[in-house]
Amino acid sequence: MADDHVLLPCEKPFEDELQRNRARAAARKEKFERDKKVVQYVQSQTGVRKKEPLRGELSQLHSGFWKTTEIRRWVELDEHTGILVIWTQRPPKGLVYKIEELRARKSWSWFNSGKQDQAIPISVFSMKELQDVDACKPYLSIFLHFRRNGLILIAPGEEEFEHWLNALGQFVGVSSSTFKWKQVQEEEEE
């Protein structure tokens, strides 16, 4: 009986519009599927990264002559290329760059001491040189041991700590479940 429904004159324009919208949606879906196949093919042929780099704000522990300071840094880890970049601050959204072509630069000099508001990549590490990853959960600290130097990163929260530890640790076969964390309560009792 529902198929025998006769359209009233006022329903006709609505039905036509509905059919046009359905046709447009089907065409968009077809185009999306074609584009998706093209992107997958290009990625398989060129080795282009399949996911975006892990990005976030962490603190870097920096040892000076008289004291150790905690400096907020913008950190990017491209798991596809195995590159870790430490920035002075978050790069602008419009900045276009290839992470594997970045080079570390000095963030301060006598000649541009007033220009501290720029995002500058101050450290670029190849994860091929990563030898070990260690961590201290109570302090949310991740210790990265590279061939020539080390790096200490401090996460702002426990969730970020776990996320970064798993991402960085995969390069040396370490994950957060590898560590036997002591509960803070057990330490307080002793």
C-alpha cells in the first residue's frame, strides 16, 4: 500500500530535490572511494607516510652549569621516517616543511636576541641512533639514550606520558607495559 502513494503537487518539488541530493551524495561517495584508492596506490609506491606525526608539548630537562631547568618545547615524532624534532615552540599552522629535511639551528645568538618568538627546530634526532628508552612514571619523565647524547622529556600528564613512551619505545622494543611501575602508595609506606 505504501508503494501506491500518489504524490500531491506540493510534494513533487520536495521529492525531486530529495532525488537530486541522493544522486549528489552517491557521486561524492564514488569520488571519495576513487580518491582513496589513488592515495593508497601512491602511498604504496612512494612510501609516503600513512599517518600524521605525533605532536605535542612536552618539557625538556636542560642541565646548565649551576642548575637544571625545565623548558617547554614542541615535540614531533614521525614514526614513518624515524625522526624526532624538538622545536622552541609550536610551528605556525601554515608552515610547510618535510620533517626529514629539518636541521637543528641555534635558537639564540647575539645578533637576533630579540627574536625569540619564532618556532625553530633546535634538535633533530634520528631514531636509528636511539639505543635505549627509560622512564620514571612518578615524575612522568622519559629518558632517551642516543649514541652521542641523551634527552629527558617530561610529559604534562599520565595519559601523554604513556602515549609518548609507547611511541618512542617502539624503536627499541620498549612499551609502558615493559616497566614494572612502583605505586606511589607503596613508596609512601616505606
